Amino acid sequence: ELKVEQNPLFLSMQEGKNYTIYCNYSTTSDRLYWYRQDPGKSLESLFVLLSNGAVKQEGRLMASLDTKARLSTLHITAAVHDLSATYFCAVDLPNSGGSNYKLTFGKGTLLTVNP
Amino acid sequence: DSGVTQTPKHLITATGQRVTLRCSPRSGDLSVYWYQQSLDQGLQFLIQYYNGEERAKGNILERFSAQQFPDLHSELNLSSLELGDSALYFCASSVAAGFFNEQFFGPGTRLTVL
């Protein structure tokens, strides 16, 4: 069974600082997604990483994927308060027949950016 | 706005009752997924439909069932409700069920069982 682990689960940081959220998964996959969720709101797709070495950047967020290490990172640069949210990674794996894929989510990282 | 719609936004009901949650996927999306999110369990995948057929099952209780209709909207039926069923229920959709699986989430239905 695929396990997806994020750490840290809680992250409190000051504005202007940098930090990285890690997402480890237990079974080989070359497709990983990052989502953002604001309190009481829906999940918003941030990044889609589809191959080993993939790197995507949007504003102060940069995501990367290392399929050999089964690791994805979400790096935050010069954090601002608006980035406060819960961030989820999700890994895509096919079923045994390969005809259907299912996302497995990590528990999420609650990020709080303080002024 | 993801293009996925869910109704109702909020639902308050009593234990033992039955409710139906409705989801309309994004235009062109054939796959619909249902998730339950609660503080203690996190985000749990319940079930997936693709073009009217059930494709995958996750941690869905026997008291829960779902279906996808010919117009591709989906309904999640929850029966014999218990206090522990109180949660946020999300529907998500994607283009297909195969290679590329980026899912777009609806706004959710918050279910409160009293």
C-alpha cells in the first residue's frame, strides 16, 4: 500500500524567511501533485510534476520531484502572510491492471506565516 | 473557481438519517472522485467513477454509496448517519482515469450530524 508522508505537519515561520516542506512516498511513481487548502475551503491545484527532475515555480513557491529518492519538495522563498494555508502533496499510482490511477494524499502541512 | 460544483454547501441532520450530496464535474471531465475530510482522519478517498462506471473504491463505508449519471453528475448517498460522519465532503473531477490525473476539487459540502 502506498504511503505518503509529509513533514513537517506544522510549520510556523516569519515573513521573509525561507523553508522547505518534504513529501516522501513509499512506492515508485513519477507523478506528484501539490495542492493548497485555505481553512474551510476547497483544494486548489498548485503544481503537477510528471517526471524525475521536474521543477515548477510559481511566485514564491517552487516544487521539485526526485523519483529515485521518492521525494518531492515544496520550497518557500521569502514567505508572506498570504501563503498561510495547508499544503498537501498527492502521489499518483496505477491499479494492478494499470488502467486506472488513484491519488493518495499526504496528511498536509499547516503553514502559518507570521508578520 | 475550479468549475466543479457541489450542492448543498452545508447540511445539518440527525443521527440515523439519510442524505444525498450532489456534484457536477467540470465540462469535459469524465472522472468524478469523492473524498471525506475530517480533523482526525485527514483527507480520505472514498470512491471514483469514470463515465458512469465505478473505477476505484477507497475507505468507503457500506452505509455510503455513490453513482454517476449519464449527464456525468454524481451523487453520494450517506445513510444511517452517525456522529462520526460529520465532515467536509469533496467532489473532484479529472479528464480521464488513466495517465494524467490532475484533479480539480469542488467547494465541498459540510455535513454536520447531530
